[in-house]
Amino acid sequence: MSLWTYKKDKSGKKILWQIDYDPMTFVFIVGLLAAIVGPELIRNPSIIIFFPFMILLAGLTCLIISKISIYKKGIWFSFGTAQMTEGYAKLYKVGYLLFGVSSLLLLALFNAFRGT
């Protein structure tokens, strides 16, 4: 299997890159993480409470890194990704995606604790 992406060379011409990878590598990594984290969750289920906060912290980190790139340009007030480079714009969007996921997980945890 391969991952296909477009890059631009110095002249601005688009070049198609093909990156070969083995999909079983991802299955192996997920299995290792489950083997490491799974027994700890069974022994101490209260650790699940910290998971949404870790995701929230990761999203905040992504947003801060992407905003620092704007601050280095001397732009102090900006909204959205219009003045960011493509990489920082993707990081900005990932940060907001992580914020949304952590908010949904926090609401689910709140609902689970309220029911008990």
C-alpha cells in the first residue's frame, strides 16, 4: 500500500510523491499500545477521567504552536488560518478537532457519572 501526496519543487511545479508503507505496522502499534495501557485501565479505571484532559492539552498545544508562527510575523490579532502557512493551518485545525473530541468525551463522562 502507498500514501500519495503532492509537493512543490523550487520552481513551483507539482510533483506526485508515493510513500510506501505496510498497513500492518499501524495494527502492530495499536496492539502494543493496547497491551501496555489495557491492563492499567482494568486495574485502575479512574485513570479514564484524565484522558479527555490530556486530549484537551494536546489541542491547546497545537493551537499555541500554530499561533506562535503568526506572532513571529508580527501579526497580533488574527482569526482563522488565512495568514498561516499550509502546515500551521493544518495544525490549527487539528487543535480545534482535538478540542471538540475532548469536549464530547467530557460530556460523556459527565453523563456517565450523573447516572451512577
